[in-house]
Amino acid sequence: MELSELWFVLISVLFIGFFFLEGFDFGVGMSTRFLARDQKERTIMVNTIGPFWDANEVWLITGAGAIFAAFPHWYATMFSGYYLLMLAVLLSLIGRGVAFEYRRKVEDPRWTNVWDWVIFFGSMLPPFLLGILFTSMLKGVPIHEDMNMKAGLSDVMNMYSIWGGLTITLLCLLHGLTFLSLKTEGEIRHRSAALAKKLVLAVFGSLVVFVGLSWFMTDIFEVRPILELIIVVLIVLTFGLLYYFISNKREGMAFTMTGLGIVLTVSSIFVGLFPRVMVSSLNKAFNLTVYNASSGAYSLKIMTIVAVTILPFVLGYTIYSYYVFRKRVSDKEHLTY
């Protein structure tokens, strides 16, 4: 395996990790507006993700930084071509982070309600817009021979990419509901599990449509037919097990299954892309690949040494933080957020 191929795999893992970890944060943020019955319940829900949300966002920052260092041409094309979409994602995440910190700074229900709406939209827009970004890259965007992307609105937002964004958003919502059933007590726990059970078929249906659109509107089943079909079969099995575990109140396993559903779905995008990093809708010869978009061999070598050295500490700290805050959150505790 060449180092450029290795770094594509590492970047894929970073974004898969982001959607897995930040996915339940997004899901909890979205569910605060329709699952919680009052401000107290909304505060409990927000506090379930309080120790994790900022660290989980680091996976996105690290992924973007890794693209910048390992694949500068990919970074330049993607960030310039998707400038407005990236800006919307950034503003949504900033607003969401500010809302977490400011929602209880003033003892006024109207003040808190405004920031809670910011949390809702700041949790809904990023997975939707990032889903549009990655699925439109998979379908193909107008990239010219000079690696410049000159896309119109319909190139980025079309039936395939919008459905892809909707599917990713629904997966995050379902993931957040299973997380709430795992991390809360009483009524919130029961309502989140019940809503997750109702949502399973809707999310699975959305995935079925997405697979169908991918079959007809992309070449991923031509590029990686066996791997993509294996992923599809695994998704079907995952959702079957998810429904079983939710029905039998096995919350930990249900959360594992929703996480696995996200992992498989995002993995299918990167598997379909490789060895390309961005698909040109104009000419296959203009595709950005792991070979023509990468940094030099020496840069990749140094990056690999640094990553191998630091990664165990990062993973160890992440696992430790989840272990420390493993208990359920209830109204009997001091609620920080």
C-alpha cells in the first residue's frame, strides 16, 4: 500500500469516526425540540452530550487538516468549490457551541428557548449539508483539467445529494435517540426508545431509496461491486438486529447497531470513491485521485510517523472520557449545561 492510499484510509476513518461520535450529538440536539416536554427535560438531554460534543467535533477538524496536509489539491478543490456550503456548516457548529454555553446564563425562559432553537438547527444542518457534500462528490461535480471546480447550485444540490443528506440526518437522529435511551432515566428514556422503534423503518426505507439512487446515478457498484453489495447486506442485517434490540430493551446493543449503521453508510461512500477523492462529471480524466492530488512522499512519511505516535494517546483519552461519564443523567444531578 502506498502512503497516499494509507492516508485516504486514515481520512476515511476520521470522517467515519466523526459521524459515529458527533452523530449522536446531532441526534440529541435535534430531538430536544420534539422529545422533551419542558425546559427541564431539554436540559437533561443536553447534559447527556455535555462532556462529549466539543471533543467529538475535533474529528471533523482533524479530518479537514489531514486532507490539507496529505491531499492539498483535494483540499483546494473541495474547500473552494463548496465554499458556501462549508461556511454554512461552520456557522451552524459555531452557533451550536455558543448555545450550549449560553442557554442557561440568564434565568429567562425566552432566552433559553432562543438558544435551544439554535441547538436544534445547529444539530440538523451540519449532517444534512455534509451529507450533501459527500454524496455530490460521489455523484460527480464539474471539475476541470486544472483541478478547479466550477459548480452551479444543481451540481451540488440535486435529487441524489439531497436524499443523501436527508438519509445521513435521519441516521444521526436515530443514533441520538438510542443514545438518550442509554443515558437517561424515566420518561425520557422510555419516550426516546419508543420513538427510535418507530423511526427504524423510516430510516431503513430512506437507506433503501439511497441505495437505489446510488445504483442508477453513480458508478460505485461498478467500481467496487462486491464490497458495496457486502455493505448493503450488512446494513440490512444491522437494521434487523437494531429492531430486535430496541424491542427487547437492550439499549447498549441498540446504540451499537445505530452506530454501525452510520459506519457502514459512510464507509460505502469512501469505498465507492477510492481511488478517487473527487469525481469529475465532465471527464473521467479530470478526476482527483489519491495519486494526482497527494503531497510528496517525504511529507506523507513524516505525517505517518507523527500520526502513529500521537494516535494511541488520542484514542486512549477519548475512551477514558467516555468511561468517566458512563453513568445515566437524571434530574437529581447538578446539570451544567
